[in-house]
Amino acid sequence: MNVGRFNEDQVFEILRNKVLDWAKNKNLLHEENAEKQFMKFIEEVFEFRDEWLLFVHEYNKCSYGEADNDPEVVELRGNMKLEMGDVFITLIILCDQLNLDPVDCLGRAYEKIKDRKGKTINGVFIKEGDLK
């Protein structure tokens, strides 16, 4: 999809609508399917994890930049992008089944964390209240 003539909000909405049209055509957009859709989301998260671990560990690739022209790195990064896309798709469908707006959910979560104080320890942010 050529996104050059659209802003980021428009691109998300266009893709979201395409995903929801696809899901509607597959008869997925029913609240009673939400538990199964949640399990599909978890499955996709683990598929992403598998691609990421393959990228980082088995092939000893740790550059996340786009600059690497190594065909193997390009393929591995492409696989990670595809699996992350599947995670987004499952979340968009789940949000619709539960009558939740994903942009609203993201906005609420950002508002919750934006002023959070804490410390990053071993690559994990620990909020101030959880530091001992």
C-alpha cells in the first residue's frame, strides 16, 4: 500500500477498516468469539517471539537498523515485521469484538504512563512505586 499521500492517522484507519472488512467476511466479528480471538492473539505473539529469537540468537543478528543490506538480515527483519503485523491484526479484531477503540486504548495507556517516574534496570522500566 502506497502511504505517501496519507498521514499516519489515515493510514491506520484505512488498514484497520481493511482488517475489519476481512474479519467480517470471515464471520469473526462477534463478541462470543473474543475468548478464541484472545488465544489467537497470544499465538501470534509467540510466533513473533520465535522470529525475533531466531533473528537475535540463532543468526547472531543484533542490529535492528534498516541499514544492513545482508539479504539474510533483510529476510529475518521482514519475517519479524510480518509476525508483528499479525499481532496488530489480532488485536484490531479483538478490540472490535469487545467494542473497544484501539486508538482510545493506546491513548489511555499513554496518559497513564507519560509522567511515570521510575528506573530502567537490566533493560526493564520499573515504576517508582515498585522499586524496593
